[in-house]
Amino acid sequence: MTLTEQPAPARQIVPAEERYADELTFLAAQDTGPRPPGWALTPRAVVTFVCGSEGAELALPKRRAGLPAKLVIAPKFVGERALVERCVVTLAGERGLLLTGEPGTAKSMLSELLSAAVCGTSALTVQGTAGTTEDAFRYGWNYALLLAQGPTPQALVDSPVLSAMRTGRVARVEEITRCLPEVQDALVSILSDRRVSVPELTATEDALVSAAPGFTVIATANLRDRGVSEMSAALKRRFNFETVAPIADPDAEATLVRRQAVAAVQRAGAAFGVDDSVLDALVTVFRDLRSGRSSEGWDVERPGTVMSTAEAVQVAASLGVAAAYLPGGDVLDLLPGHLLGVVRKDDPADHGRLLGYWDGPVRRRAEDGSAMWRRLWDLRGSLR
């Protein structure tokens, strides 16, 4: 088979409920404790699914066909376990959950993982934009059937939120603050009354859709972004707010960057060939610029752009793809150019801040005798 004849992958991204189907099935059988109405797992098992079993083997209470007797649950979200526990408690109480924080802190991933574990699907999702209409939260119509039959239940098109209400599942709203305020407020009555009125079907049993037990909403918001719409006080009161912070542990962040970059390069059809030392330098630069202070305690001028873990993963993946498909020279030589591409996304003045970082921590580390940082210092000219 030639290169052009190779079959394309079925999907680039597999949803969490399919990617981790074996773990979800195992946890459903392993933890037989009480579950909130409509939940696929116990709250304790949901936390274990998201945070992992900390290397411990979990054992089934009794053998089940098709399942291993013991299984280690891998961690999927790098962050405080207490944060995940608070999120699970919020959802168990059927209250709305709003995950806030800077871009690239894995809010959407956490939302997907929680939805997959709680109700078995993360697909009931609304993507918030300036063009999102109220129909995305309530319902729409199949206009061909509407013209032929008039307003009937068959012509009604459920939104993801309405589908979640009917089935007692979790609805996800990505970037809720990018929706216009009047669109956001469609959720106020849904989260308060737990029902949606369909006036067009008045005098029929389908005129009112009530939420089944288990229904709730997880929303995400990047409050730092431009173009966001302030949430009303009424809507804020319907949510519990949880802030997802950047990863505190540098070793944990480096491990995550490597794992996700390896997966991205493998999806691109290649093996990952970037040394850990290069990834360590990459993560160090991102952490220094993000915090405004180097790991040694030297002050650093922070750029306006968000130096997120997600961006670090993308740079690491780009280095991996370049090393695999365009080999030639040291992959470390490519790092300054990729960093410049990240830093200059929002403010041209950030170019000068990156040069200042090179003239500060990079130079000082090079003077201390580090071969890695000495090479990066020699590459300063590529930042111009």
C-alpha cells in the first residue's frame, strides 16, 4: 500500500466516554455505593475517574465477565483533588457548575470528563459565540415539518440543553460569556424552574418539558478574553463558581506536556523524538513568563498573552512533528521561533518582553554554565 492509499483515521479526537470506556465500565462495577438519581457512577468513583487512583489497584467486589479483576485508574486532570470534589458535590446537588479561569487551563477537558463520568456522554454541548441564539438553550423547529404540519411535537427540534433535561443528563455550555446577555438569560428559568415551556404546543401534553432527575449544566468561561458579556446577577446565582488555576507543580506540568505532545505527534503518524531536556526548558520558559518570576526568583516582565499549558503542548507537538518530518539540526534551535509565535499573538510589545527574558534569565543561566541555556542564549538573534 502506498502512502496515498493509506486509510485515514476514523476520527482525530475520540470523546472521553469512548476513550475511557473500559475505566468507566470498571468503576461502575467496582464502586457499588449510593448514586444520585440518573448518575452512571457514584460521586466517589467520578472523582477517582478524573483524578486517578494514585497508582493503587482497584479490585472488583466480585468477578465480572469482560472486566479485569483489578485496574489502576490513570489521572486525566492535573489539578487539586479538592477542586474536583467540589465540582462533583455541586453536580450531585443538581446545581449549575461554572468553571472559570485563564485560557488553556483545561476547563473544557474537566467539563468533558465530569460529564462522561456522571451521565455517560459529553456530547450535549452548546458552543457559546456572539452568534449563539436562544434556540441553542431552548428549542428550534424543523421548518419543513412546521410548514407541512404546523407546530407539532414531531416538528420540534430539541437543543442539547433540552435533550439533557428530558434524559436527566449533563448539558455543557462552552464559553458562556461569549453569548449575548439576553441569550445567557435563557438559562435563568431553566436552572430555576427546571422546565421549558413550549407556547406553540399550548393545550397539549407536550407544552411543558420538565427536567428529569440528574439534569444539570456545566459551563465554562474565560473571563480574561476580549468580547465577553457580563453575566447577570440572576444567572450567577444559579451557578457555583470554581476557578481552574494553572498547574502549580512544574514536574506535573512537564509530564502532562510530554504526554499530550506525544499523543498529538502519534496522531500525526510519527514517533515523538524530542528530548526531555528540551521539554523541560520549554516548560520552564512558559512558567517563568506566566508567573512573572523565574524559578530562581528573578523578576520577569510578563507578556500580555496567556502562556498556558495548552500552548506549551502545542509548541512541544510542533517540535515533535518538525523532528519527525523535517529532520536536520538540533530541534532546540526551533524553540525560540515557536515561542515568538506564541508571545506575539496579542500585543506586538510582547516581542520586547520575550527579548527581555532572553537578556535576563536565559543569559544568567547560560553564564552559570548550563549547556542547554547557553545554546538558547546563542539563538537570541533568531528572535529579531
